Amino acid sequence: MAEETTKTLANYVLETIRDDLLSGRYPPASRLDQKLLAEELGVSLIPIRESLRRLEAEGLVRIHPHRGVFVAEYSAAEVKEIRCIREVLEELAIQLAVPNLADQTLKHLADLVEQMEQAITASDMARFLALSEAFHFAIYETSGQDLLLRMIRSLWDRNRLYQQCSAFLPEHAARLLAIHRDIYTACRAGDASVAGQLVRRCARQTMEIILARMALELANEQPAAT
């Protein structure tokens, strides 16, 4: 019983810190105060340190001996790498998933697409992104590949960190909505090959939106020529 309680506490600490990181509570490159985290969560330093080591493995923080723990910085090179890996893994996931999609799942996908359109109309980009994630994983989860899903989930979590700086706009969402509709159509038709090509396109466009925003912000930071 004590071991189960310890695991539950460790998961609570891990999920809380991860959610705070992905929500943008801590700016990139900022230092995390482990003692303050322990006080806020009402735990000892042990689960804090264990959680931070796991988050470092996920790429969300960097641990520097004798210096401390820092939120990972934004990197255009990493975004490009995430894009390449996502394209490959998500194409594989959907190709394995399509033959297993039941009518109930297809209906759920159609409902999610409709909700995404409503989110765009309301200019609620946070909701659109959450619905998009739900749409993709509703498909991928039917692949039956747990390790593959964990790998994709880790990439999506890292992607969420970058979305904090991407100024996602309704026109971006509208383009992605069209791809989601096509993915749904391919899934309903049982065409795994086309569905795979479409999720590649979806991953590529999502990451290109982030890259474009990062390039714009970098340009704005450059001193004006004299």
C-alpha cells in the first residue's frame, strides 16, 4: 500500500511540473528552484529530483551539475528534428491504426472535426489545438503499439512547449482543419496509405508554422541597421 501511495505521489509531482512547463508558466532557459517546487507541491526533494530527471529525458528541462535545473531553450534545429521524426512515426501509427478503426471511433473523429471548426469560429486556438491532439491520438491509440504511442506522445509534449511561442492564428487552424477533414475521409475509406501521407503533411505544416514564428521573432530582435 505504501509503495502504491509513493507511485501515486511521484506521478502527481511529475504531471504537475510537466503541465506547468507545457503551459508556459516557466520561460525558456529560466532556472527551476527545486526547494520552491517542493514547498509548492508539499513534498520532499526526492520526488522533485526524480521528476526533473524524467523531464530531462523528455527534453523539457536541462540539468547542469553545480548550476541547477533550467527550462529547455527554444531551438529551430530541434523543431526541424521533431518534424522529421513525427512525420515518420505518425505515418506508421496511422497506417497500423486504420484497419482497426471501428464505426464508433469514426463517429468520434467526425465529432472532433466539427468541434474544431466551432473552435476556429470562436477564435479559440487553445481549444482547437487540444481537439487536434485528441483527434490524432483517437486514431493512433487503435494501432495497438504502446511503445510507438509513448514516443509520439513525448514529441507532442515537446511540440506543445514550442506552441507557446508560435502565435497560432485562425488562418493557420483553417489550413490544418482542411487536412484533418481529409484524414478523416481517408480513415473512413480505409485508405491507410493516403492517411499516412496526410498526417505527414499535418505534422509538417504544424512545425512550419512554429518555425516561421520563431524566425519572425528572431528578426524582430535584431538591432536596426544604422
